Amino acid sequence: MAPRSPAARRRAALAALLGLHISIAFALEVSVGKTNTVMALNGSNVLLPCIFTTCIGFQDLVFTWYFNSTEMIYHGKIKSKASEPSLVGRNPRVEFVGSTTGKDNNISIVLSEVDFSDAGKYTCHVKNPKEKNAQHSASIFLTVVHKMVETDNTLTLIIVSVVGGVIGFLVFFMLVKKVILFIIKKMQDRKKECLVSSSGNDNTENGLAGSKADQKAAPKA
């Protein structure tokens, strides 16, 4: 086989790049939100979220919800962006609650009166014929519980307690410091008063040596 000319190689590379660009532009994406887990109380209704995005729009798009990858619980079809989905088939306990005529292509469903047998994986699958039958899916895991578990705020309480303790200690320290400074000032004031009182005493009244009483002239005989 004869080797390709440089021009042929350039055309092949360009075609490959164009093909990559087109595949990226046509990319179909499906999402169930930031978290792929949801918890529901036994006997309650639970929302199973799902949205899809496409760069070039859609036509005759088909979406299907599966339970544990095998059991179909909802099947719908959307003719175009201007129309809402039409129902093809569904489980009686499943209701469509999304909308595809607004900003988001929302194909979420609600599963009513869940019980423990409903726990498992729910997959939202989308197929868009306008993107050469591109397909994509995302899964969410449902847990059914007797009662909802309260959020553990232990760490938050510990942090708040520590911060409160530090603030309380600082306030106590400032109060003690003020009391100590007040006591020291009082002691210093008393000491000054004692010094003033001592220096004002006349030692002559005590008859000490060198006092004025000794310096008086002796009485004449």
C-alpha cells in the first residue's frame, strides 16, 4: 500500500479533529444532581431527580427509568423542546413531575408510598436520535428507613463549646486582672497614707534623744 502524501495526512488529521469537535458538541449528558443517594421514610413519597443537557437540542427523545437496571418503571417520549413528554408506559406508583419546555430538561419522577422493597438503584436513561442516537444515563440510590436520622452535630457543638469556653476564660481573666489591679492600687494608697502619717508625728512628744525636750535649758536654781 502506497504511503499517504503530506496533504492526505493533513486532511485525515483535520477530519479527525472535526469529528472530535462534532462529537463533543453533540455530547448528551444526564445528571441526578450533586449527590447520587437519597433517603426516604417508609410509607412516604420520594422524588427521584434527573435532568439532561444537549448542545444541539433534541427530537423524538426517549427517556426511561429503571429499577435495579432491569425493571422499567417509567417510559416517556419527547417530540421536541416545545412539547412536554408523552407517556409510553409506567408503574402505577410512579408519577412524572418534570418539564422539558422550560430552562431545564427536567425528567424527574416521584415514587409514592415507598417501602423497604423499593430500596435500590434507580437509573435515568436518555436516548436522543438527533445526536445519532446518542445515549447516556445516571443512577441514584434509594435507602428506605423506619425514621429519619437526625444530623449529628457533635463536632459543631464541640467547636462552639471550645470557642465559648475560650471567650469565657478571657472575660474571666480580664475581670480577675481588674480586681487585682484595684487591690494593688488600694494597698499602694494605704501605704502612702501610712508614710504621710508617720512623717507627720513629732518625736519630741516621745522624749527621744536629740529631741527638743533635751535641748531646753536646765531650770535655774
